[in-house]
Amino acid sequence: KNANIITVAWTGIINTNPAMCYISVRPERFSSGIIKKNKEFVINLTTKELARATDWCGVKSGRDFDKFKEMGLTKEKATIVKSPMIAESISVECKVDKIVPLGSHDMITAKIVAINVSDKFVNEKGAFDISKCDLMAYANGGYYPLGKKIGQFGFSVMKKSTKKKKGIR
């Protein structure tokens, strides 16, 4: 009922097994109270196509606007949590584990319980392909495109013959 979209700059993976992530949110933000009450949230990964909506949702408050309606975003039912997803995004469903007050922000750690991606982000082998997403990141007041692969795990110590076979420089 009180669904809101919050733009969060500080987020990331903190554990593999169990899969866990974190977000850092200012306690005075409208969404902070919603997350604390419901103990769940959805991280909707931001794409280049959603840059304007991402910025607008970070500037405006859910106390004053229905951000889904204002930005023409599709509210979609999540598969496990009650928080809605943004249909135009890649969605990571999360259940709160701990809330740690740190000063200006609360760090909210959570278990990842589901990941939802459109078929357009899946390759011919049925695996998620991040290079198809046109993801973006926010840093130092700016939005930046992501997605150009510049290496892979272990490439710095890989034998030259293996690099050549895999097409890595």
C-alpha cells in the first residue's frame, strides 16, 4: 500500500552463501520507515534507459508523489517478498537481516531470496548476461554506464596461451 521507490547509491553484495547484500539509507528517508516496518525490500538495478527516473526518484519524496505513476514505471508483484518490483528493471528480492545505525545512514543487511530478470537479459544458454543490460552506476554526483568487460576472474595470472585461447589481452 505504501510502496515507494528510493534511489540508493550505496549497495552491494556482502556474502555468497547465503546470498546477502546491503543498502545504506538515511533514517529520515520515507522508505527507511517502510523497510524497517516490513523487513523486506527489492533492489531494482538501474539501466541507462532508467537514468531520468532514477534521478527523479532520488530527488523527490514518496511522501509527496507516487513515483511509479509520475515516472511511468510498471509496479509488478514480486515472487517472494511483498514489496513490488519495477518491471522495467532487474529485480533482487531481499529480506532484512540486520539494521546497523552508522551515523548519517543505517546499513541494512539482507538475504537475497530471488532475482528476477527479463528474457531480454538472458543469453542463448539460458544464463543472465550482464552485457545486455546497459546498467549504470552513481558516483560523486554523476551517473556512469557500465557493462564493458575488461577482464575476468584470474586473468591477471593466466598463462599467455590460455589468454590467447580465450581471446583475453
